[in-house]
Amino acid sequence: MAAVKTSSPFAKIRNKVLSGERLDLDDGLNLFNHPALLEIGALANEVRERLHSDVTYFNRNLHLNSTNVCEADCIFCSFARVTSDMPQAYTMTIPQCLDWVRERLKPGMTEIHIVNGLNPDLPFEYYLDLLQALRENFPQLHRKTFTAVEIHYFARKYDMSYKEVLEKLVTAGLQSMPGGGAEIFAPRARKKLCHDKATADEWLSVHRTAHQLGLKTNCTMLYGTIETLEERVDHLLRLRSLQDETGGFQAFIPLAYHPDGNRLGAIGAPTGADDLRVIAISRLLLDNIPHIKAYWVMLGIKTAQIAQIFGANDMDGTVTEEKIYHMSGARTPDALTITELEHIIRSVGRTPVERTTTYELVNNVECTEHNACL
């Protein structure tokens, strides 16, 4: 795409991107207000192909949520139960967690992703024991566990610093961190959405500490609730700023709000166009975060597929079996097979490449040629 001589806001943004100049807050706002979604998508796709050619990454992973008891009162959440005696509240014992994994583990799986509620009834040893048990019983699974909100909660509840919490968890078996809990950083929106959990500065501080300890982490943004467009752009730029400082983020995952079963249901969900616009603008603004993930569980398979030509270069993985989005109304499957993932990726003209959690490449062999496929 050649640079053009024109004074339109989008043309200026395109020229900045093509010349390697960093976009700013005004550019982000202009992109969100630009009427031609396909122009934004084409520009994001050019950046995506410059970084990753035609590759779309995926992995073989399990999603374990060992407790949904959570004392935080996030009004957008359909997963959490405030107390353990509420309907649908649960907390798995360590043996139950191990049995859960055994029942779902397939050859070739490389990751277990764990996100939980902020359970006031559990000792810190529960989390250490869980990590140790997973490491001992399933050493082949990379343990991507506990959001920054959980780390902040552990530090406050058990009277430790972030560094002390993370060091103990790493010793027990934590290997990297997911990016959840960022929601939207703007204090105005955060006060209404999730007033009683980690603030934006605290979330960022946890990830800064993790990066200083050598851990790779992901990052997210919840969109489609009450945030303004300026607050979306501000959120992305704050992530970019921390990445400039630490270099520890490996992937950004935009998370669309789902309305079922929570107190924000009346506002509705983002449209497919909204989803693709956020994906594309994220690729353009987050020039220092390598990967943009289109999380198919949240977006839906078809939108996640099209996102691969709107700036995304990752679809997550087999997942098996996600609860948080399904409890808020997601209609996607509980899991995808490798064959299904590869077909979805190839059908949009991309080359599927299997990765580990930290983006090392796995030897790719067609599923029909071996028995390790799901």
C-alpha cells in the first residue's frame, strides 16, 4: 500500500504507519471514528503480514477454573459467585483438579490456563499445592496461571509484596501469566464496573514485577461496556507504554463484553464490526506487542477467522473447556479439534502453525498423519 498525498485523517495515519511513525491518542480516536472499516482492516493486515507473513498461530491447551467463588463485585461478570453457598458456586479440591485434567488431557497438549475467582475461603497454600501437583503429574503442560488481579489479591490477603507472591508461585510451578483482569483502565469506568478489585496501576504494577522476574505475560482489554472511545485508546497506550519499559507482553487479547447473566445485560453486546475494528486498531496502536489474538471462544469462530485478515495472527487453541465466557452467553463450542482449527485458518488463506505458550514452534505434522491430534 503506497503512501498517499492527502490531508484526510486516515491518509495521515496510513502514511505514519507506512513510514514507521508511532500513532498517538488522536490517531486512535480518528481510527475508531473512521467510517470505512475495510480501510482500517487493510492497513492492519499490512502490518500483520509484515510481522507474521501468512502465519496464524494456535496451540493445544486446557482451561481450568478451579473455583468461581469471588468476593469482587464486577457488574459485567456472569462467572463469579460471591459466596460459596450460592447456587452454582464451586471450589475444586486438588485431587478433583487432577482428575479433571486427566479426563480431558489429549496427546500433544502443551498448556494449562488457570483463572479463578478471588476466593476468601482458600489459603495461599491451595494455589501452591495446585501448581506443584500439576507440575508433578503433568510436566508436559506449561502452567499459565493466575491473573494480575489474583496476584494483587494474594498479596493483599496474605500480606506479601507482588514480588514475594510471584516468587513463591514460580517456585511452586507458575511459568507465565494470562492477561485477564485489565478490563478498562479508565478510573471513571473502572469505578462503575469493578470498583473493589485491583486498580489499573496495580494491574500494571503486577505485570511490571512479573516481567522484571523474567516471566512472559499476556494483556487484555474488555470493550463494549460503558467505556468511551478515548478510554479504549488510553488503555491501549498504557499497555504500549509498559511494553516500552519491560518488553514482557507477548500477546494482546481484546475481550468483547457478553451480556447474558449479569447486570449490564441491557446494553447489549458489541457487533462483529466492532470486534474487527478493535482487532485492527489494536494491531496499529500496539506496535511493540508481537501478537494480537482473536480469541475464538469470545468472538465466535467466524469472526475470529475473519480477524486473521484484520490484524490478528493468533486464534488461541483447542481451549477445552472454557467456563467464563460460556456462563455469560457464548454459543461457541467447548473445544475445537486440531483438524477444525487448521481448516478454519486455511479457509481464510492463512497457514496454521502450532506454537507453545511462549511462541516456540511445535513440529507441525498434518493431523491425518499421526494420532496426537484431538
